[in-house]
Amino acid sequence: MTVAKSKYRESIAIKSIATIILILAVFSVIISAIGYKGFTEALLEQYTEDAFWTAEMSRLCIDPDMMEHYKENGGDNPEHMNVNELLQKICDSTGVEFIYVIEPDTRDYNHITFVFPVKRTGSPFELYKFGYVRETTNDEYRQAYRAMYEDGLGKASVIRDKGYIETEKHVTVMMPLVGSSGETRAIICVQVQMDELESARQTYVRNVVIALIILAAVVIVTQGLYLHFMLLMPVKKITEEASRFAQENVIKKDKLTKTIRNRDEIGLLAESIDSMETKIHNYVENITQITAEKEKISTELSLAARIQTDSLPNVFPAFPDRSEFDIFASMNPAKEVGGDFYDFFLIDNDHLCLLIADVSGKGIPAALFMMSAKSIISNNAMKSRSPAEILARANNEICQRNTEDMFITVWLGILEIPTGRLVAVNAGHEYPILRGQDGLFKIVNDNHNAVIGGFEGVSFSEYELRLQSGSKLFLYTDGVPEATDADCRMFGVKRLVDALNEDPEASPEVLLGNVRNAVDGFVKDAEQFDDLTMLCLEYK
């Protein structure tokens, strides 16, 4: 009995099985540990990066210099509600759990006050209301707040995955809201739950364990059927090559199939290892750079396009309770996001502000600049009824932040609704088109001023239009007349005016549709070169 056990232990088959299982286990543990750590770090990095991107977009919606104004009337004021609505849209569209703005107690940073509390629609967690004061969570948060207020720290992140957490495991990122004086006025925070990370890590561990068990079973069965010289040496070579490749990630010139000529599963395994090395090498070299970047960019551009669209008035009729006028607008970017924008809003019950603009350049830089410029111009428009003063202030503010030397053409007008008096400024923009008493649309050759963002201290001159009952004002960006067909011919202003005069009695929405149809019929299959943005006001 003892001799039999000894022979069993000394069996080449048993030794080879034990050796291969040991090597397989060690190799799997090493690769699994490396993969688990890298997988976790990559997901955390992606979580944090996406959260910072959301915080950056949210920060564009808030004017730090207006923090005290936002808190007036207990936060129940139009400016606060407008910002809160924008933050809610960003929160829902990005899928983050919370977006909130806080003001720490700068005496010791032990307490924080909530100014803009927003949570994802459908979130099961509770979020503190406006004005709520609570203790700072822990010292890590206190240090981050202190660094942003006193040391100029630009951003920080906190990962909470241990101990009691009222909203479960999550990542919180923070960015300061810096006023025009350079002082931090508040901190914007974005919280992302780690549910996906936890689920992915559990799945990863489970799959690794299952794969290890299956591979071990296969090795035990096959090794018992093959002789030592038919199996052990090939497996050893395969194991050595797999270990070498895992460390070096370099494909050898001498393939395994040249030295292992088995026509059974071992030969297939050798062939698979060769194929795996080629695929993994190509993946490391190409897939991260091509596929991952492409998917990331595509996702971010799609998100940016939704955020940009939501930042413009896009619900029509815009003022269903106002019978004195009708308005319709549209923006179709040449790329996923664009640099054109429009806006319209009531300054008070008797004054309507109209705005259309075109940022130099295209794509993401123009879109980011557009978001900032729109916020600046709109904020200034709420402080004055003089278009010249509005653009002068906005120009100075934009110039101070314009490190990329971009500029904007702007047409801005304020309509006195009871009288039809329209005071406007044209800052390097396209001429407006007006339907007058004769019932036809005609170009208004107004005076052009300097563009916005070129030089500080520029003054702007105003002009006045008188709208009569039935008058219609059509505004547009240069993407409309400069739409180009396959023969490089431009659509032009004349075709634009003709398209409007085909049915001058039509509503603003129909008029914009007629112009777009005329442009599409002209350019046909040619690629859209520039953003197409239009706005039409009918004065009733």
C-alpha cells in the first residue's frame, strides 16, 4: 500500500499535473491581481474624470460674483431658479447623483451651507435643501475646502468607500467658484455613486475564479490521457512563453507552432497563444488609442451636444400667455457641437431681449466659449435696458477671460412691447431682415460695431427700429447665406430674402422651415460647412 502511494506520488503524469496547476494558479493570481488593480484604478479615474467634466460644465452656469444675489429671498428668485434648473438638466443628462454648491464657514471650515442643492431625478438618496447648514463630513473635506479658499487649489476629489456612508460608496469632486476679484466665493461639488465599479469588480473576481477552475479541470483530464513526453514539455514551453509575454509584451519571431507540432489540443493551444499574443499586442498598441478614445470622444460630444441644446430656449411657443408677439428659433451645428447661439427672454413685462451670436471657430472650443459668452451677455442684459451698455460690459468681461483670442459677432436688441420700439446694436454680425408695412422682407443695413472679445474698452452705437402690427424680424448667422453646394456656390443673402418672401404671411416657425428647406434644396448632398442658426420675431 505504501509502495503504491509512493509510485502514485512519483508519477510523471501526477507531477506534471501538479506543476501545471501550480504554474497556472500562480500565473492567474499575478495577472488577476494586476488586472484587478488596473481595472479598479481605470474605473476610478474614469469616474473622477467624468465628474470633473460635469463640474466644469456646471461651473459655467454660475456667476460667482452673484452668490449673495442668488441667496436673496431664501433662494426664491429668478436667477437662483434659472441656475438650479440648468444644474438639474446637467445632473439628469450626465447621470451623476448630486450637484451642489456650498459655502464653507471659512473661520474653521467645520460647517458648510448649501446654496444650490440638486439631485438626479429618481435618486433614492436625500439631499439637503437650500440654506441648510451641516457639519463638514471629515478632515479630508476640510483640508480641500481650506486649500481652495486659501491656497488657490483648482480642484480636488474624495473617494468614500469605507465606514458608514449615508449615500453608499461614491466619488465626490470639488472645484472652486472664483469671482472676478480672484477670490473663491463658493465650491461646486459633484457626487457619483460607485455601484457600477462594485458590480464590475465582483463580476471580474467571479469570472477569474470560474476560469481558473475550468482551466484546472481541463489540465487534469488531458494530462492523465497523454504521456509525459507528449504533453509536459509542450505545456512547459507554452507556460514559459505566456509568462514571458505577460512581462514583456513582445512577440517572438519563433512562434510556438514551429516548435510544438502536436495536432491535438496542445497544438491548438500553441496556435491560440500565438494568436493571443498578436491580438493582445495589437490591442495594447492600437485599441486603447483608437477605440477607447473614439468611444470616449463620441460619448462626450454627444453629451456636450445635449447640454448645449438644453442651454438654448427650445420649448415653443416660448411665451404662450403673451399674445403681443410670437417667436421661434433653431440652431443646427455643423459638427456635434457648435459656436452659434441665440437667446430671448423678458427683462420685465414690457421689454423683450433678443440675442443671436456667432463664435469664431467650430467644435468643442467654440462651444465652450459660446456657453461662457451666452451666460455673460444674458446676465448683463438683466442689469440694463441699453443694448450698447450691455455689450460694452459683456465685451470687457469676455476680454478679461479670452486667453485663446476668440471673438463673437453679436446682434442684440431690446423690444418695448407696448410701442414696438426696438433698440439694437450690431457687433459685427449679419444684417437683420425686416418685413415692413409693404408686406415684404428687406435687408436692414444697420451700422456695424466692433466684434465682442476683440479689445477692452470698446463703445457701441445703438439704432432704432419701429415695428408695426404684422412686422417680422428675421435674424441669422453667416452659416445661412454662406451655405455652399457641391460646386462651391454660396446660398447668398438674395436667396435668403427670396425664401422669406415666398410666404411672408407665414408664422415664424414656418418661415424658418421655409428657409431651411431652401438651403437644403440648394446645397443638396454637400456637407454642412457652418452652423445654421435662425430666429424670427412676429410683432402682433
